[in-house]
Amino acid sequence: MLLNPLSRRVRVHQGFPIVRGAFPLAGHLPAIVRNLPDLLRQAGQDVGSHFWLDFGPAGLSLVCLHPDAFSLFKNKLTTSCVIEDMVPEMFGNTVVAQDGARHRSIRAAMNGAFQPKGLAAAEVGPLFAGIIERKITEWHARSEINLLQESGDLMLALVFRLMGIEETKFSIWRKKYGQFLQLVIAPPIDLPGMPLYRGRRARAWIDEQLQGFIRDARWQPDGPGLLAALVRSFDHSDGQLSDTDLLANLRLLILAGHETTASTMAWVVIELAQRPAVWDALCEEVKRIGSVPRSPPDLADFPVAEALFRETLRIHPATTMLPRRAVVDFELGGRVVAADTHLTIPVVHLSRHPELYDRPDEFDLERWLGRGESIKPSEMLQFGGGPHVCIGYHLVWMEMVQFCAALALTMSAKGVRPRLLTLQPPTGKNYYPTAHPPAATRVVFG
């Protein structure tokens, strides 16, 4: 594990132990990036269920491995505004970094467009199905693919088309989006050539383009599509939301809709390549239907594809940790947490917690099939929970089932299946700021 061998003493801060092995300046970040699940497991064994992790420049954050940590999603004792404090350049004015009345206003303006009825009205399903099917057909035509790169390109294509961006402009948008993402790790130096400089100018370029889309949507008040629906909702909201709020949340749509879902798509292919029985079950299901779902109601016809999506996300959550800040003193897992404490919800640990899941380390579609009950909040914690549950949940659900169905339908018709170019499962995964499989993972269909 990537820990500092010279940092052997367990120090205590505000009554909780600091995990040993932090480096100067970098803290535990090397181990968090490469070995987060092992780091959490080892820390729990060494110092107990409550401990501090050192996030380097971001400072200390308290982690609780007790299942009560799930309650942090839904209680009013913590705030999500810490997200805006951490990365204001990316998350300022966005729905994920607000609480209280302001959060409710932004959420109300966006919610309708992302519900099944709103997605159906905007005809998102047919749009996504066509893009996914074309991309997977291209995969078959090539001898091999770089899995993470291709799933990332597919997700960018979906998000860009959702925003009304023409395919001829994808290249420049990819470039600007990549520069915009540098704001996550940018040191506070705004000089030419530095990440902060490039990221801020990329954001200004993106905002200028999005402002043009907003103007076009207002000129056509009854225009189709999700973007038009969002503009109408913001314009008619009761919370006096500004164009700054609208721009920030459109930027968030691009950001949130890309990295996490691309990672899940890649992991789906990896799991299918290692589990022939699951591949066969998926192919049998899609052959029986004979098409890819094109609307939210169609998803009920694809229980195996949905189970594959949910189990893959549980085993490989793309968002591994979520930050909060305590607003008052409160009890968590039998310990008192002081007001103003920075907390980290360990999603990657809770996703395999034995008190939340039976046989948590087993990849098993049966836990999702033939159920007589709805999905419980604890079973979708990878999307957050409470008032901050991911607003794009239904969108991700639809596009992931579409992806699973299109992959099986296209490849089975050609008589091929996904195969990893390595005999062993990929190693070298990343877990922070979002998780994804190794960038070098390559797949053939044969």
C-alpha cells in the first residue's frame, strides 16, 4: 500500500486517531487514489471505525465505517456546501453543493426534466439508443479497443448530443472539457500554461457556448429536448434563479454525466468478459425482446440488464467518497462528532457492508432479480441519498440498460463476446476523485 513507512505513530486529533502512513503535503492521497478499499479496511482493523484521513492540500476528513454513516445522506446535521468550498471553480452554484431553500429551488427547477416522464417527453431514449448502437457497431469492426477511452468517448457523445452539440464540434468540446477538468487538481497559480489558467479559460469558453444554447432555447419556447425543458423550468421557477445558476448546473450535467457512467460501462464489459454465464443470460434476454429499450417504461422488459448495471455499480462504485461538514455536534456510530468537522462518507466501503448487503463481496445478479419489493435507499447509495440523491438517477438507469442491451444484441448477432486481452482481471485501478478501471484495459470481441 502506498503509505509513508516513516509515519508509524498513530496521532490523535479531536479525540479521533489519524491513520498512520501520511506523507508530508500529500497526506494519504497516494493510497486513497490506488488502494482506497484496502486503506479503509486496514485502518478499521488498526484504529477502529472512526478515524481521520489526510487529503493533503484539502486537510483532514473524518471517516466512519459504521453503517450509521449511511444516515449522513439524509440528516440535517451536516451540509453539502463543503463541496463548493473545496472546488468552487467547478461546483459553485450547483445543486450538489447547496442546502436548504436554495437547494430546493434549484432542485425543483431541474427535477421534472430528469424524471421518467420528462425524459420520455424530451425523447432522450431514442436519441441515446441510436448513438449507443452505432458506437458498439464500431467496436465490433475493430480488432481491439481501449475500453476506458472508448466508454468515455461514448459518454461524451451522449452528453454532448443531450446538450444539443453537433457531432462536428465534438473535438473542440472534448479539448475544452479536458482542460475544464484540470480545475479539480489545479494549484492556486493563475499563470499561462498552468492548470488553473487553462481550466478557467475553458470554463469561460464552455459558458459562452452554453449561453448561446440558452438563447436559442428561449427563442423557441416550445422547442424539443432536455436542454429546452431545463431552460423553461429555470425561467418559470419560483426561486428567482439566475442564468449563473442555470449555466453552473448545465456545466454540472456535462461533468456528472461523463466520468462516473463511463467507468460503470467499462466495468460492465469487464465483468461480462469474466462471467460467461452472465453474458449468456443477457444475450438470451435481449434476443427474446429483439431491440434496445427506447423509453423508461421499456426498462421493465430487461431485468437481467438492469441487475447487471446495479450489481456492477455496487461492486465498482464510480463515486467512492462524498464530503459533508457537520453543522452541529451530533452522534455518529456511537461517537460524538463536533460541529464544523469535515466528514467523508465512504461509499466504496458501504457498498460492500455486511449489514447492508448479504454476501457483500460476491458478484450476484440474483440479489436484484425476482424481487417483490422496490429498490431500497441503502441499495442505491452509490447515487447518494436523501434530498441530495443523484438527480440523474433515472437517466443513468436508462442509458446503462440501453448499453447492456445494445452490447449483447450487437455482439451476439455477430457470434462474438467480449474478451480481455489479459488472463487476469485488470489491476492498477483508480479510486479518487472518481473510480475507474485501469486506463490500459483492452478488449477484443471474438
